[in-house]
Amino acid sequence: MKKTSLHFLWKDRSAPDRYPAAVSLHGHTLHSWENLRFLNSFKLPLPLIPAVLRVAGWQHRRATGRDMALARVLWTPPLAPDEAYRLEARQISNLGLQPIVSLTDHDDIESGLALRRTPVAPAAPVSFEWTVPFGPTFFHLGVHNLPAAQARAVFADLRDYTARPEPNRLRDLLEILAAHEDLLIVLNHPLWDEADIGARAHRQTLAALLSGYGRWIHAIELNGLRSWDENNEALELARAWQLPAISGGDRHGLEPNANLNLTHAASFAGFVAEIRRERLSATLFMPQYRETLGMRWFETVKDIVRCHPQAQRPRWVDRFFYECEDGVTRPIAELWPNEGPALLRSVFAMLRLSESHSLRAALRWTVPDPAEMLP
């Protein structure tokens, strides 16, 4: 940890000047399948998000006679791989640095493979966010830079573990991954209790993961969409386990990652060497991280439901899906033509009202949760 450093661009504008490049890690594209469980913990003193859920639930009960389960509502982020890459690269280029970008969709490697077939990023790392069931919960590992020629075969084994976890097999899989010197394994948002098993049980299970498998984990993530209080605890976790702390923006919408890694490397493989061998990490928090977390998630929700005319899936009903009671996952466009019922469209129109400068200013100056206060 002695070689891990934190930089805040709003405090030190010259921090990037000491490096030739920056790395953007952990961004999502339309290849990621998400659900709406995160809205259960949504914190913003504005009733629009609960209103959207109430209206959608009412419409679902009216159509099916059953309650709508948030875990069954699936969606994909709006950006295609090339669009996501350009968004992240542009932020880095605006700092005067060479961009290095690793996109990590949930349990899917298509974004990296797609980029490698284009002139946009023919050397893009093939990476993904691996869901690892573990005891009563699950963790997410950022697996960056799979060997391109073997990527599909290796990924198939990892996906099979997610579907049919066997604790004894996890050690073998991690050992195989770590044997590739240019591959990076990051424990993403380690303190986030996504399975909702309780903070104490989550931390006990996290300790068991690191005790049994920490030798194959190369870094602990400081997440750009988690509170500073949680990231500070992740920093202490990294110190305790003598691992580098590394950036991970976790972008799902149109806001570029709120943190980056500054690097002296000219390639992703060179960056991996800094982290794995030199244990050298310099994390730069961008100005958007200063925004209250609730406001930033609110902006992400708006990105999710707004129309993107140039996107592969332009309307929100093209990007939302529902796991129906008969076991079939259907697009909302099939269930709700014309972009949903009129009442729901009205609620989305209310969301767009938040674009007004005065309302945004009022929300921005809402007193934040103390857990979000920065150093």
C-alpha cells in the first residue's frame, strides 16, 4: 500500500501532468444485463423514482393480476461498446493523456471482442465483471485482459461456475486466470452487500473470500458510484490485505467514470505490470465524484429511460425486459407498445422536468448523507 496514492482533481489540477496516460476501468455497455434491485436503496429526497415504480407496478398488476418484482425487471445500459469507449477515452484525452479503456459488462465479453474488430480500439482488452457465488452471497470480480485467442473458452468455464458454483473449483479457476501475466483480477465494490445478507454477515464472508482466495486477487476497487465512506473502508481493506487500491468507475449511463488510474504505462499490459508486480497505483477522482451520490444515480436513471435516437436500442422499452411468470424474458416493447401506458409516459415527462437549472441546483445543494463527505 505504500505505493498507492490518491489524487482529487478539484484539489490538484496538476496531478495528471506527471503521467503520460490514464486507465478507465469498469464501465458497462448494452451487453450488460442489470436489474432494478438497486432502486430499493435509492436515496434522493425527490418522489419521482418511487412514483415511477408505483405506476409500473400498478400497470403490471392491472395487466397480469400479479405483483411486479424488481429482480425480474431487467435492463441494459444505452451505450454500444464503441460509444462507451469513446466516452471514456474523451474524458482522458481532455486531461491531455493517452486513454486506455477496459469495459467490463456483467458476465459478458462481447464488448471487448467487438471493439477489437473495429478501428476504434483494435487492441482493446477483453474484460468482464464476473459474478462469483460465494457462501450466502456473491461477489463481483473485474477480470481484465483475457488472452484474446482463448477468451471465449476461458469465459465459458467462468460462466459455468457462476451457474453451477463448486467452491473447490474456484481456486483452480483463479489460479488459471492469474497464470496469465497480463491479466488483472480486481475485487469490485467489496463492501457492497448486494445480496442483502446484512453488513456483519457480508464482512465475514468477504474475509473468508480473501483468506481463501486473496492470493489470486491483484487489487481492491475504489468504486466511482459508491460513497466515500464505503471507499475509505475499501482502502483500509486493501491496506489490511496488502493489496493495491485501484479505480473503477462502474459507469452505466452517460456520465464518464468518476475515477481513473494514472499510469506511466503505454499499454494495458504495462498497466497490469504496474499493479501486479510493482503494486503501484495512482487513483484520480474526477470532479463528478463531488456531486451527491443520489443526484448522480438520479442522472443515471434518466439516462436509462430517455430516448437515444442514434443508439442500437433507442427507446427505453427497447432496453427493458421482464422475466415473466411463464419463465420467458420478454422486451417491454412487446408487452407495452407505444413506449408504455400514458400514465407512465407522464411520469417520465416529470423526470425530464428535472433538467431545469433551478431544480437541479436545489437537488445539488441538498444536504448529502455524511457517508458521502469527501476528505
